[in-house]
Amino acid sequence: MFKFQPILRSVLWGGNRIAAYKQIETELRQIGESWEISGVEGHESVVASAPDAGLTLPELVAKYRDKLVGESVYARYGNEFPLLVKIIDAERDLSLQVHPDDILSARRHGCPGKTEMWHIIEAAPGAQIIAGFEREVNPGDFERMALDGSIMRAVRHYASQAGDTFFLPPGTIHSIGAGNLLAEIQQTSNITYRVYDYRRRDALGNQRELHTDLAREALNFGIGGEHKVLATGSRLVACEHFVVERLSVDGRLSLPCAGIDSFVVLMCIGGELRVSCEQPLAECASQMALYTGETLLLPACAKQVAIAGQATALATWVPTKK
């Protein structure tokens, strides 16, 4: 099992909840994101736990290969870790934005697109999520609407509360509203097209750049479709890129690793857990405590994973491609 040093990012819309939530000390302010596990070039996670402390995530994958990520995952992605896991604190509204799909992103940027999901950890009264169009928008009117702000009257607003989950395929126009603290699980991609940003200015007084030309081709202009997940069991999201389950632990339970040819990312979103497993990586930790706001990576070769305590956690893995 592996823990990583969180990558804290100060941003225009960030707040002050992440450090307290994760029970860490930092002088950084306006922390909007904690990148828990990242293989994004230039923002690679660094292992915090012995004996591999100091290795970057790509170096860790290169060292253990399919034993770490799974045979099917390694065959599909090689040494590139396929998921990016974050905690996000929106003290102010994020920009209205969209992400390209794999095909468009590969053509433009030479990297994967971005499918993502959000699980709300805390939500202030009145907090909202924007996802999808509420009414039809003519692509020819899109740039004008983005520039004058009328695009905000065409998008769908959802009230958000703790426990809600939202699934956002590429092409979905979206935004995280002020007051949301959430977990984000996505493909490893840092490509975002900003559509509207409330005419805000950065620290130098400049209005932030919009990407309306790039966004037009990426956007799904259709209406309809439900982005708030109506989960009836523990499984929140299952798509070709990731599966996410919400675990409620009160005592002891076994993690469903049988038949999963993948690593498992375990994020504790409330409470405290003790995690233990049997694994062929003899030099690596087989027992570890996991506290609120912490995330660990379980190798694919780990068997008989048991978690104990009183907590709520998210378990994420990559499905076998059919």
C-alpha cells in the first residue's frame, strides 16, 4: 500500500477547508485543490510512505508494472497512471467549462480527454452544481452568449448536498458552485476549455482567458440527460475509465478485490480506517491507517483486503476493457 504527498494548489476560487479537512498544516492560502494521486506531467505525485518514499508515481508504476496497476491496465496504459484523484474546495464559483473527449484531445493535445465524476463531501446551504444545458443553444450563438454571460441562463443548475454524486462525460458543460467540498475522480488529463468566468480578474488584474473557439467543437449542445447519479447501492459510477463505489464501514468488511485486475484507490472521506492486505510486494506496507481526507493506493496484486473502523470511503478502480 502507498500513500502520497498531497499536491496543494492555490487558485482564484479556492477556500480554506482543505487543510483543516485533511488535518495538515500549511501557509498556503486559497487552496482550491489537493491532488491526491496524480501522474499528470509536471504534477506527479510523490510517494510518502516507506520503502519507496521519494519515488514519483510514474517511477513507482515503472518499478512494479502490472503488479501495481494490473495486467490489463498495464497493457492499456503502460507506465502512465490512468486516473487523477483530487479533493476540491470551491469558496467561489468555478468557471463554466468543458473538457474534450479522447479523440479530440488526442488530435489537439496528444493526450487523453477527460471523463470525470464528483462526490459531494460537504455543501453549504444554497450550494449548486452546473451540468449540461437546460435549453437548446445554437452553436452559432454560443460565442456571443459566452461573452455576454447569457450562457448562464441556458445551463442546468442542481442543488447539491453531502452524499450527492455527479457524472460528467466529456463534452458536458459544467461548473462547481461556491460552497462545495468534493472528491473528483477523472482521467489523467489537465485539458480544460474555459467558457465563461464572470469577468473575473487574476492577481495581475487581467481577465482570465476564455477558450470559446476550442470549446465549440468539444461541446455537446444537446439538452436532456441526467448528470446527478441516482445510486441505489454502493456503486456510484461505472464507465470505461473507472468504477467508483461508496463504502460505509462500521466494524470490519472485506474489499471486493476478487476479479478486479486493477489497482484500487481508497479515499477516506469521513472517519478513520485500518487497512490490511496480503500482497506479493513483500517490502511494501501491508497495514496502514487511513484518516479523513487521506488517500492510499492498493496494488493490483493485493489480496484479501480488509478494512476496519467507522468511516465512509470511496473505492475506485479501472474496469477490464471489453
